[in-house]
Amino acid sequence: MTWLGAFALKDPLRAGVIESIKYARDDAMLSIRLISGDHIETAKAVALKCGIIREKENVANAVMDGETFRKIVGMPLISIVDAEGR
């Protein structure tokens, strides 16, 4: 066997995301959540990087996968969008 190589992709945060989340969380006092299709640990790392969660902070459901979100909401998001005719 011969090792051919490996690669990784990085999706950087868009400009202004950190500032927008800081404003929404700290100034507007909104509760911010991240729902992701990625692996939950990847989603947590992104949430930490952009300020949705902070080190050693334990906020219930601050980061969740789509399946968990659907269990909480009770129906797939696509059903909600379809019902609104969008």
C-alpha cells in the first residue's frame, strides 16, 4: 500500500459574523442558537469561535444538530416553510 495523501477544508467565518453575534447576544440580549448538519463537536467549535458560546459556559441547546432541533420543535423545518408557502 502507498499513502497518497490527505486534505482538509476550512470554511472561514464571514466578515462581520463575530460582531453581529456579539451585538445580538450582549447588546440586544437575544438568545443565540446554532443548528448544524455538521458533527456536533465541529458545530461547538464554530459556536465557540464566533461567540455563540463561551469557554466553560453551559447553555442548554446552544448548539444542536438538526435531529435534536426537530425533536424540540416537533416537525421538520421544511414542513414549516412549506406551510407558509415559501
